Amino acid sequence: MIIGLFVTQEPVKMQCDKLKIFVKCGPETMIPVYLESDWTIYDLKSAVGSKLCLNSDDLRIIFAGKELHDNVKLQDCDVGEQSVIHAVQQKKKQLDISVEAKCPLNKTPFCSDSCENDREIENDVKTYSKKSHFFVFCNSPCNALCPGKLRVRCSSCKEGTLTVGQDPTCWDDVLKSGRINGLCQAENCDGTVAEFYFKCANHIASSDDSSVPLYLIKNNFKNVPCIACTGESPMVLVFPCIDQHVICIECFRLYCTSRLNERRFIQDKTIGYSIDCPAGCPDSLVKEPHHFKLLGDEQVVKSIVL
């Protein structure tokens, strides 16, 4: 049930400066909460406990695979408008390894040595996507390349109540099932396997909405020049070759279109038709076909992806 659904709401003008989220407490209870800009997890627990007549000290807040501690500020946790956060009551089972929320799961860059170093780089990069380490192709409603949000749920009950034992360190940890374990904190579930998925960060998504990650698209923090135009773009595609050649998004579109028109796409037994690095590097085929949706033309996308 959604508590307060039919209760008289406060005037909209009083809520316009607050972030609206939903806190899910079990499979059938979800309550709306309006966050103040300076709220911590302690404040959120107090608000939820007050609405549900529960002792806030007995609540544990779980978001994106992490149990968030009382002193953590919500504005540092990548919580967006109408995000769903899980609140569970204390359970006996606990993780042996405590994963702190100092580095939110969604901001864990697989290519960086530490969150702190990456954050220093980000401060010098003024782009719309500077806070995102992941990019997705959002089919609907955006139909575009968008920054993505990494989320995790229990592979058994499909709820976001699983806390991970460790952060993913590479794309295989995220894309292949069974690589990262944890403990589901839902009342009637003993799941131990993490299931990762991505959401578009440019629109308010439903709880079961997901988008395909474009893992070759990265922020160009080091200002590496495009292999084609030699320009420096804030966002690039990095080919999976040993030299990791970089191409800007516009040149990638032109390169794909040119190869398609010349019928020079390469047929691979495993992945089908694709293209390789413009430098002709071995083992550099683009394996995820959704990258070709960047071409924009529906007929081209259909001929490649479908």
C-alpha cells in the first residue's frame, strides 16, 4: 500500500524546494517523503519512523546496494526525484565486511584507483555528465544517449534490499551474473547474489525500468584527442583494443555510417556484424550492438541491432 495516497497533501508551493522520494518498507508499503536539502540518513529514519509509528533506531536504510549510516548526507548519495529507497527493520544477519557509503555505488568508477582521485578530476571538468561514470541508451522516453545510474537488487526476490559485500571493480562484475555477492535484508528472503542494472538519469523511471549500458562510452577526463578529428571532447567512445584508441561521438557516427554505406561492417560468428578500431587494431570489435543506436537513423539501427 502507498500510505498517504488519498491523504490531503500540503500545498505544492510548500514542496517545490524539496526532493520527493519514496521509501519502501516491505513488499506492500511505500511512503512518499519530501527531503530537505541538508537531510542526513538520521533525519530520513526519523521521518519514516514517525509515519509508520516505528522506532527510528530499529530502521536500516538501504540504497544502491549499501546500508547508509546515520551521518551520511542524502545529497551525496545520488538520490534523484522519485527515487526508491528501502527501509528494513533490524535483522540478525549482518555482512562480515562493512561497505561504507563514502563512495556511492553509482559513483564507483571501474577505471579509477580511488573515488577521491576521480572526484578531484571531476571538479576540473565542467560538463553535464561530470557526475556520471556510466552511460546508457534510453529507448523511451529519451531515445538518446544519456547518463546512467547503476543500481543493484537481489537476484532472488528482485527487491533493492540486498547489501553487497564489495563494490564491482570491472564491467564483468556488473554485466555477468554471480560475480558479486551480498545479503538480502528483506524479511522473507535469504538471497545472496547481486543483480546489477542501469537506469536513465535524465528522466523519472519506474521501479522496474532499465536501460542498456553503453560501456565503451566514457568521460574524457584526460582530454585524449579523437583518433579521427584530433579534437578533445568531454565524452568519447573507447575502442576495446590494447591501445584504447578514442573517438568522439560525432566521429563515431560518421565512421559507422561510412562503413555501413561501403558495406564494410565485419561479420563475427559470435556477435554478428560490427566494426573495429579505425586504426585496424586486432580484437577491437564493438561487441554491444546498442552502441550503434547512436547513429540515430531508425533504418540503420534496425539493420544492425535487429
